[in-house]
Amino acid sequence: MIGATGNLGRALMNMPNTIACPIRFEDADNFEQWFEENKDVDTVWYIARACRKTGVRRSVDTFMLEQNAMLKLLETRAKDCRFVYASSKIVYGLGGVSDNPAEVLTVEEVAKQFKDTKVGVYNCPEWQETHTLDISRLDNQRTIYATTKLANENLVSKYCSNFKIIRIWDILL
């Protein structure tokens, strides 16, 4: 799993046979060696994102950092694995946490979505029927975040035949 340190990553690490890939975006050249050393890995859960903890959280630099890392990852054996990518409702232009408690899932409920064998793009929760991409009303940082997610979705669907993209709504922290 790539991105094991956040709330969702920690929940996924509790699943049997899950190992964390410690490679950070800045060290993406090391993905190939890591996959060479971990030949039994047959599924990639990609939960990571590039953002700063202080100041401007997202910029062109964070976009490029994450894009370059994703490209380097997909040049490895990862593209031949089951690849599950955590995207976000931000790609629909939706930001903020919902006031509707039914839309805010527990981290365990979201983690379950990573275990099935579905292929394609899915909302989480699946009953969400929003499918229109529209980031035109987002502020600059959210636009960069949405663009990063969409670009990664495109790369995953282009390079991987066995993929699931999960557009996550809200997770209860």
C-alpha cells in the first residue's frame, strides 16, 4: 500500500497480508527496486497524496511531484497488479464535509471498498449518483487537488487493466 500513514491507510494496514510501501513521492525512483524486492505483491492500494502541512497546501509543485511519482510507479510491475486508487468527490467540484450523516462513512466502511474485484470508477458511497465532472467553481488549491486526482485517474485507467478508482465522499475521522 502506498499511503499507509493516514486514517484510511492505517485501517487498510489492519487487513491481512497488507504491507506498506515506504517510498515517498520524492524518492519515486525507488519504486522499481521495492517491487523487485516484494515479488509477492499482487495488489496496489494507492491512498497517498501530495500536500504541505503548512502554508499553501497544494500548488503546481505538489501536482508535479505526485504526477511524476505516479508515472514512475506505473513504469514498474505495479501496472500489472490489481490497482485500487483513492480519488475524491472533489473531481465533481464538491468540497467540504457533508451535513448529511448518511454521506459520512466510517474509515472501516471505506476500507471495505478496496477489497472487491470491481473494475472501473465508483463513488463511495456507491449510492451517490453524481457523475458530472465540474471543477470550475473551486478555489485554486481545490482545483489543483481535483486536477491531480483526475490526472492520476487517467494514468491508472490508461496503464492498468485491473483497476478500481474509488471517488470517496466523506470519511468520519
